Amino acid sequence: MTQYVVTRPYRAPEIVLCMPYDNKVNVWSIGCIMAEMILHKRLFYALNSRQLYRNILRILGSPSADFIARVNDPAVSEAIEDVGNYVAKPFDEIFPDNFFKPTDPSFPHLNADNARDLLENMLKIDPNERYNVQQAVQHPYVSRWFRENEWNHPQVPVEYREEDNEARMTADEWRGNFIVTDFRFNVLMAIIHSFN
């Protein structure tokens, strides 16, 4: 499996460490994007994989021995040992209450504690402990937008037009050119609006 599947700041630890991976790497990436939307900066910035792994550990702490034992590459195992041990930072320090809008009584589930809990479960170093997609979309912070009947909704084919790459339009014009029927996009947009 290749290491070059995700833009570096959103790359899950199992990819960084050349381990087998599954679709939980997407949950990690969404967690990174959600964190970036809250912080207004990348949570894990790095110029290379070793620096990225160290930056992940500085925030989330060192992984369990069980996780490290699953690394099959001796060179990667040696690099892990060189990084050292770290203690996790509390999420309420990384994402303090003042980074969130006050809780709206109409939407009590859209609160800082639920946002942090969702992030904490999407950003588990060990994919065996990390939420899968189904768990993430059913979390109280986003479950308001989850629709069971849309879960296995077929993907709408998107027509790619080369000329769109050169088009000069405003953001509103771009939005007007796209009809989005995939509910997952609507969930993401609702989350984005909850931070504004």
C-alpha cells in the first residue's frame, strides 16, 4: 500500500508508518479538517513524514504498545523509537470553549463538549480505536443531519469538464453551478456553518 494517498497534514498515522490501512484514514482526515476549521490553522503541519508523526504525538501522545507492535517494517519501528514518548494534551486545552459559538438552546447538541468528543474519537492514533464512518455520522454533534435512508444512497455521477478548470467565476457562481444531492456534503456544510 502506498504512503502517497492523502495530503500530508491530513495523513493518518497508519499511512505515515507504512502500515495497512482502510477507510478509517478518511475519518482521520475529516477530523483534521474539522480541527482546522475550529483552529483556523492546521492541527498537524509537517514537511516530511517523520516530522508529521512527531507532531501528531506532541498533541495526541504516544500510541499504545499494541499499536507499535503492529508495525511490520524494522526501519519504521526504529524511527518510532527515535521519536520518543509524549503525553497527550487535553482536548479542552487544544480546543477551548471560546473557540466555539455559545450553545444555541434550539440545538443543544452543537456544543464544545460534543465537538471535542467527536474530534477525539476521529483522531485516535490507533485505527482500531478510531470511529468508523458510521459511528462518526451518528455522533450527537452531527447526528441531526444523518438520514438512514440516505446512508446507502447511490453516488450521483459528476461530469468533469476540462474547461471548468479555466473558468473565472465568483464563489457564488461556482456554487450555483453545482447541484449537491449527496447528504454527506450537506452534513459537512452544516458543520462548517456551525463554526461561523
